[in-house]
Amino acid sequence: MKLKQEIDDGIVVLSLSGKIMGGPDFEKFHGEIKQLIADGHRLFLFDFSKVDWINSTGIGIMVSAFHSIKASDGRMVICGANKRVRSIYYVSKLDQIFETYDDCGRANAAIRE
């Protein structure tokens, strides 16, 4: 998993790419989320446009991020996931927990509301 971070008018945009499969990525990713929260950020947009695959450990990474953000009274949205990744969300019922959008422009507008 590769991660590109940018802050756009108070919204942390995290563009992920490759495969989200846990391992050493978990500590690095979770550390970044915790630091961003400690720095006062509360709005997070995860761009999955370039994510090829996510496994159960990767889902765990996202659930952990969701809980950390939620515990800080923050909000997390996910956009751009391909059909394969979205099917994992549906099967695991995370589509009922994660706020997801097909289009990242719509996700960006929604998080600003």
C-alpha cells in the first residue's frame, strides 16, 4: 500500500494505491491517522481510486482508522473504490458503517456539508 497525504481546506485527503493487506503498513498508517488527529484534524477523505485489492487485514486497518476518527468526533468518507473492493465492503456489511461514494468529487462535497 502506498499513501499520499494532502490537506485541502481542512480536509485530510489520503490517496491510497496498490493493495491494502496489513503487515507493516498497519503501524505506519495508524500512526499517521493518530498524528493527524492529534494535530486537530477531524475530516478525512480516503481516495481508493488506485486501490487494486483489500483483504480482511486491510479491512481491519480501515475499521481501526474509522474508530480512531469517530472517537475524536471526526468524520471519514471513502471514495473511488472499484467494484472488487466495494464487493468486499458489501459482503462484510461495512457499506452500512463506512460512508462511501463512487465519485470523489461528490465525497468531497458531502464531507464539507
